[in-house]
Amino acid sequence: MKGDTTDIVERDPSLDSDGRAAYRVNTDGRGLTATIVGAVAEVADCDPVSEGFRLYDVVDPEALERLFPDDAADGRVVGTVTFELRGCRVEVHSDGEHVVYAPEEAHHDSHSPSVGSA
């Protein structure tokens, strides 16, 4: 991972899945979509600005924010949205425990990514 990151993610081997390393996402009061983009950039070791990847190419950021607002911990919303971004599998959970899995190509795995919804 790039040395200039703000450590948005923390490695958690207990969450590894399908041969992919798992990283817990630390939101620390940042907006959900900005946090997800930063976490993917950190795990995929890339710069989201210069490499031009966009979250809205795979999921509607406004819809994601509406599904899981900052105050979602009150129990109103229950569910998970799963999608792929820059080769990373991203799981956004209503309880705030978001996870980013390392890109598949890092593990030379050729199976298709799975997509889920709330």
C-alpha cells in the first residue's frame, strides 16, 4: 500500500474470504462514499484521482449514502451492499462494519466477482 495513505483500513485475517485478504474500514467521521473510495485506493495501492476510478461506475453513491446514513446504527436499516471496485470486493454493512477485500488479480484467481444487495 502507498506510504502516503491515512490508514483507512486495518488488515483482519479473520475475515479473509475466497483467498482474498480482508481489511476493516475505519470511517472516523468521514462520509461513507469518500471513505470507501479511500479504502479501495489504499488496498488496491492506487491513486483514485490520477487513475480516474469512479465509485458511480459501479454503484450509485447517493443511494449508498441514503441506505446507510451516518445515523444508521439506530437500527432503522439492516442489510449489506456488495460490489467490486478496482478489483476489490467491497461490503458495506448497515452496522458500520465495512470490509474491503484485496483485488482478485493479486491472488491470480480467475472466477467472476459476486454482487449482492441490501
